[in-house]
Amino acid sequence: MSDELKDKIVALSCAGDVTILDSESLDTKSNWTTSSDGQTVQYAWLLPMSPRTLQTKAFMIVLYSGTSNTHLRILAIDETDSISQVKDEDIELPFEVISGRSAFY
């Protein structure tokens, strides 16, 4: 992990809620609650920014799937451990890609 997040734990629930914890005390530093409307997280990536870009320590990219659509959400974690939403939209992506049955990696 990068120096930017070395003393943090970033937890992601199956529904897409994000919690940032102090790695030593396990105190909650920040929470972000999703409104994913029954969608389930399929993939998530945590991308630390080093050196810092626009006061952002990391970006979290989350891909959800539901019964009828695929959803993309991008969150930013700033230097105070606050979480903000950068992007939130439905995208067109074949179900086979989400379910892992594709050769696309």
C-alpha cells in the first residue's frame, strides 16, 4: 500500500458502503453510505495517488451489477479521510464481463 494510506483500513461492504478506519485503534475516520438500490458490488479497485493529486489520497472505483444494469461509481478519499462521490452512472457492459465469464481482464 502507498504511504498515503499506510495507517488506514478501507473497508467496502457488498452493498458498496465504505468505511475508513485507523489501522491501529480501529477508530472510524469516515463513512460513506451508498444508495445502490439492491445492486451488489462485483469489482472494486483502490487506487492510491502518489504524489497527491488535487489533495486526493486515493480513488475507489466500484462496479455494481443488478438485475437490469451495470453501475459505475468513483469515490475520492481526500487528505482528511473524507469520502466524496466523483462519478455515479449506469454503464453498458455485457453481463458476461461482470460475471467473470469473459476473456476480458
